[in-house]
Amino acid sequence: MKYVISGAFLAGLMLSGCASTDDSKTAATDSSNQKNDNMVCEYIRVTGSNLKKKICMTREERERQREAARNEMEELGKRMALDTATRN
């Protein structure tokens, strides 16, 4: 009987720890985002996880990141085309 009560207590303790969240960080992030209307937040799926990650950046940062990714893909395509052409 003692083991059943101990097991139930430990299970309850573990489940309550899993259910808790850190609202102070979320509230601080949300309030700072409200101060800067130029911020855009987006939830991104992380590979290998069921949780999404919140990423916030300004519109300018986001546009620069997209442009850099576009340029990187163009460069990769050019390098692959040159590699394929030199092999034949």
C-alpha cells in the first residue's frame, strides 16, 4: 500500500512538472513585441520535434534573410551545373 501511494504521488508530481509553463518569458517577449510594431513572429516546425519554435525578427531582417537564402540557392545551382558540365 505504501508503494502505491508513493507511486501515485510521484506520478502526480511528474505530470504537474510537465504541464507547467514559463509564462514570465512569454509575457516579456509578447510585451516587447508590442512595443515594436515592425516585429514579425512566426512559428517554425523543427525537424525531429513535435514542438514549434517561435522566431521573431523585423521585416527588414526577414527580407535580408530571404534574399540571402535565394542567393545561396542560385549559387548552389550554378556550381552544380558547372560540376555536371565539367564531368561530361
